[in-house]
Amino acid sequence: MTVLAVIPARGGSKGVPAKNLAPVGGIPLVVRAVRAALAARRVTDVVVSTDDAAIAEAARTAGAEIVLRPAAIAGDTATSEAAVLHAMDAYEAMSGAAAEVVLLVQATSPFLTAGDLDGVVRAVTDEGADTALTVAPTHGFLWRLDGEGSPEHVRDASLRLGGYGVNHDRANRPRRQDRPREFLETGAAYAMRADGFRTARHRFFGRTALVETDASRVLEIDDPHDLARARALAPLVEPPVLPAHGDIDAVVLDFDGTQTDDKVLIDADGRETVAVHRGDGLGIAALRRSGLKVLILSTERNPVVAARARKLDVPVLHGIDRKDLALKQWCDEHGIAPERVLYVGNDVNDLPCFGLVGWPVAVASAHDAVRAEARAVTATPGGEGAIREIAGWLLGPALQPPHHTPHRALDT
């Protein structure tokens, strides 16, 4: 049975600019959706419907087919149904086959799993449903304003008068265990019989199945606050995924705050001294021996950085204003795909590089914004063996960081 997953991901978004490319756990939202769909056992084909070149490139790299969406169905008022119908037609033209079941998969639900998708497909293919959607149990009491209770009628806009209960009687509020079960539509995944969807042109028709999911993973990203919550939740609701040697071709290292503790000692002559970690040097040497390319990339043009690079026998680019442009050029010169690069950073000037590479990694002492956009975070702070820890991820537990005493790298 042909099961087509369609991921609508247009470029325009007023609430969160470039929302579908926003990283959660270091992975862009559209890529997360593509990976979940590709991992679902019952999904046979995955397409992303988009009007945006950057989204198309990210989705294609992740393994999806691309359907370019015309402007007429890419605006703020365009419906997801219109995008899915257009993608179904495009898929049929590309493949010569018609889908029997179609999925609407929302990239704005970052914690969607392959199991969720298999669940809604199973409800349609095996259990007789015409449509299915993911839901989560809820026990909330809902309220609604009557016509006299709009905020403009009150002095404080946070105070809303004229409220009444929707799913409860305020004079009789039963205990949770005495109420009928209610479910919240998660907005993450919908499955439909393709022929019925073409006729109804709506995601709900015939018999609808509710597929219960874990309420702790339910979150839809509509505004910056949702995105911040998703980034904070990612380490809690998802098992940590660390890179292996086969996942990458190069390791690129920031210097200050990553290979150091971000402190500088300056003598009376203006000479700078920083502390580095011997374990990091051992880790970098092991990475080089393993065949990975290693580069130090720093904003600061500082003799200390150059001296450390010479000591490690590693190439260095320093005094770089746009680290992402320098990194992209370096990758092009060496024939390395950016998605096969592990970049280690600690501060906000590393974020453009995070958006370029496949494995953005933050040290434990990194700025909160950097940790939020990292795909992995070390347990070790910068300057205390974080690079040795990363070498341990890639090369095995024998390289996990021991406790070494830092030594000083001098400008010589």
C-alpha cells in the first residue's frame, strides 16, 4: 500500500520568521518532521511542499522529495488541505502512482515520532477508519467569553468579564475521575484515505479514529515563546543522540570559551595568557589520527590562538568576522559537505555556524542561546576537557576525559 506523507513547510511566517528552519535540539523543524516520516515503517514516500529554496534544500538533504508550491497556495490564508491536494497531484505526476493513504505531517510539532505516524496509518489501513489524528488526554476546564466580555470593555486587558464554562457547569464541577474522557487534538499528524480526501477536500470525513499520544510531547510552535519552550523541553523528552565517527568528516573548533575557560590574563606589556587543557590536546590528536579533518576557527586575531594551533599541528583561521562564511568556504575548498561537520562553540557569534553544519555542539558552559540551538551539549565546560569528551563520543570510551590539570599556552 502506498502511504504518502506530506509535510507542508512554506517560507513565510509572521509569528516566528523562518519558522520551519528553526532548530530544536540542533535540528531544523522541517528536518525533524522528515526524519520522523522516513523512520515510520508504514510510510512509503515523503514529500515536503514548500515555496522556499532554503527549506527545499534542507528537506532534500534529509531525504524527502520536494514539491514546489505555487504562490496561490503559499500565502497566510492558504490551507494545509490545499497544500496536501497539490502535493498529491505532483507526487502522482512524478511517480506515476496514486497514493492510497495520505498523511498530513506538521513540522511545527517538534516531538512527533515515527510511532505516532504509524499509529494514525494503522487506524486507517487496519482498523477501518477513514481518517485518524493524534490526540492527547486532557482534563482541563475550558472557558469562553460571551459577547459582553471582550477585553476592550475592561480597563485591564488581562481581565476578561462575562466568562462561562464550555465543558463544565461552574456550579457542578465533577472530579477528574468522574468526568468523561476528553482529548486534545495535537495538530501533529493526520491520516486520510486518499480517495475520500480528494472528494471531501477536508482532513475529517467518514469515521475518524483518535490515536492517543504522550501528552508530555504535545507542543505546537506558533510564536517565539513556543519555540523557547520546545528548545527547553528537547533534552527532557528526547534521549540524547551523540554523533559517531561515521556521521562526520570534520571537526571545527571555536577557541575562546571552548578550548579555554573564556578568561584571559594580561600582563603589564599587554601579553595575553590563557589556560588550556592537556586532555583536549590528546583528544584533538586522536581525532586527526582517525582521519577526520580538524580546524580551529576564531573571531579573535590573537598570537595565543596561532600558538595553540601550531602546538596541535592544526590549521587555524582567526580574525574572522563572519565565521559562517569562512567555514562554508573552507568546506568548499576541502570538498566537505557542511552537514558532515561537527562544530563546537560557546557564544552567540557561533550561532551562524550552528545553522550551517549538521552537528552543532555546545560546551556545558555555553551561553543559554547556544545550548538551546545545539544538537548535543557536553557535560564538561570549555577549557576543562570538553574537546576530549567530544573525541570520546566519536572514538570510544577510552578517550573520555580524565581529570587533568590545565596548563598555560603563552604567546611565543
